[in-house]
Amino acid sequence: MKKIASLCALLCWTALLVAADFNYGLKPRQIAPGTYVLEGRNEDFSFANGGNIVNTGFIVTEAGVIVIDSGPSLRYGEQLRQAIAAITDKPVLRVFITHAHPDHFLGNQAFPAATLYATSAAKEQMQREGNAFAENMYRLNGDWMKGTESLPPAQTIGAGRITLGGHELELLPLHGHTASDLALYDRTTGVLFAGDLVFNHRAPTTPHAHIADWLASLDTLESLTRQPGFTRLVPGHGTVTADAAPIAETRAYLQWLTSTIRQGAEQGEDMNEVMAHTKPAAFRDMAVIDSEYRRSVGHLFPAAEQEALKPHRH
């Protein structure tokens, strides 16, 4: 027991040292030729992790580097650039922001403004809510956020295929997790960057969700994984896979979530009673399932209750 206690103390002390110098310890992992992912922790935001709960990535092409999401803070963005520079001295060509949630775009300041791209709707949400997002991240992550301000991309993109540095990229503006979610499929390597439309072994977040649209977007992404040449799926949170299993898991969770909330409202349950429902065995080992389920009920139950109270014609 003494050895275990000593080990725990050592681990806690190590974590404090890491937090003290605000080092995210970013380690790019190569998943395909020239393609790297930096996997965040399957946790909630905290003073310990500094908001590093997100997957970011980059592609080294003949002409330069394509970045997918800039991370949760200025410090993260700067350390992401350092991690890229340790692999290549090529310039950053573009930074594609998948959607307007703070863990995905608050690292924008670390990159040249001309390289930042998002859909027009995501850009508008960042302009509208970015400062509030940043303030909330300060409350959740403390001094990891020092110097961080919202910087929405100046450049906008739509659907279609583009070629950058010899890589054929398919840009897929979808929606459901938010009002505008960008997925990126690199047809040259077969890697699909799904953003937060897909979670792997982590309960999805739903503060801006429209579930019916989200499920339709999952169908679109799943169809890409069935095409010849697909190799890897990069979720917004959770481990990279070589199959579409995280898409199926995300779909099943969202279907259970909406069904549980709708049935609770129809049966006259209040919000607390719906929050107390037992999670199915298939989802109990998901990271942060308890906190995210409670938050999702808080987001989605009022609308379900209003729908249940409407008079229905027979």
C-alpha cells in the first residue's frame, strides 16, 4: 500500500509540474503517409488538462502543411505549430476549423490569419459567440488560456474537392452537432477527419445539436468509409480507427438519448427523473457519460417537453 501511495504521489507531482509550465505534451502520431493526429484526453475541461480534450491533425503535402483544427487555446496553437515544425519546415498552407466550439478554434491566434478557413455559418457563430466561449474556457481551464482571444477565420469555404500540395481533399459542410460542421476527406490517403460529428468511446456533447440532422450527417460520413481507398477515421474526440465503428456508436447513443428524453416527456417525467435513468450497458463505459448525459437532458428536454404538451389530432 505504501508503494501505491508513493506512486500516486509521484504521478500527482508530475501532473502539477506539467501544469506549472503549461506544457500540453503534444505528440503527433502518424496514421497515414504525411498525416498526423494529436489525440486529446477523453475528459471534461479542467485546470489539469488545460482544455486538451480534442483531436487535432495535420497533413504534410508537397507544398506545405494543412492543419485540421487549432485547439483550445493560444498556448495549444503555439505548441501545435512547434510540433509541426519538429516534423517539417514547410509552411502552413491552410487551417481548416471544423466547427465553432472553443476547443477546436481558440488556437487560431497562433496561425497566420490568411491561413484560417471555416464555413460561413461557423465563422458567423465564432463572431457571435467567440468571446463568450473564450471567457468560459478561462473559467474552466485557468491560466492555460493566458493571452487567448477569439479569432474567427477570415476565409470561408463551401462543399467540393480541392487539390493542395498533391492531396485531393473533399470538403463536406454538414450539420447536426452544430449549425455547421465541416468534415474533410483526404482522398489521397483515405483519411476522414470527421470533427465532432463523431465521438469514439466518449459521450457526445449536444449544446448546439439538432439530432435529426446529426444522424443524417453520420449516414453521409459512413458512406465514405465504404468507398474503396478509405483507411482511417479521425473522430473529434477519442481514438483514431480503421473502421466506421465510432460512427455506429455515435448514432446508437444519439438515438437512445433522444428516445429516452422523448419518452420521458411523453410519460410526464420531469427533467430530474429523466436524468436519473439508467444508462444501457453499451454506453456505461463511455468517458464522461454521466456529466454529458445530464447536460444533454438539460439542453434537449425542454423542447421535448413542449412537443409532448402540444395537442395532437387523431
